[in-house]
Amino acid sequence: MSDFFYSVFKKCHIAVIIKQMDYSKAIKELRDKLIISQEDLAKMLGVSFASVNRWERGHHEPTLSAKRKLRVLFIKNSIKTEE
């Protein structure tokens, strides 16, 4: 792999990691503000507990449908995300 492509790949990979970390922190902050469990948030969003757990740990990113619902909750609770 050329240095150029490796550099681009590395930058894109880092951007993905940073974005996931932002969701992770925002979801944790949301739960703290609302004083709810991961299971409670999962029920609010219509997803499984495992999904919320994976998002919060930064292992996966929410689906588009979940992102739309989360965005509303973030705005209502003054939680800033970088998108």
C-alpha cells in the first residue's frame, strides 16, 4: 500500500473511532441527565439493551433510525454531538 493511501486510510479510520467515541460519551451523558439505565434507554428507542450497551462502550454506532431518535433526545437535553 502506498504511503498516500495508507495516510488516507489511517485518517478515515481515526475519524470513525472519534465519531463513535462521541456517540459513546453523548449516550452516557444522556442517561446520566435522565437518570435512566441502559435498559430504560433501549426501551425508549425501541432497541435491545445489548445495542445501547455496545454504543455506549464504543463498539458499534447507532443505526440511522436510532440516531434520529437520539438526536431529538440530545437536543431536548442540551447534549452536544459533533456531526
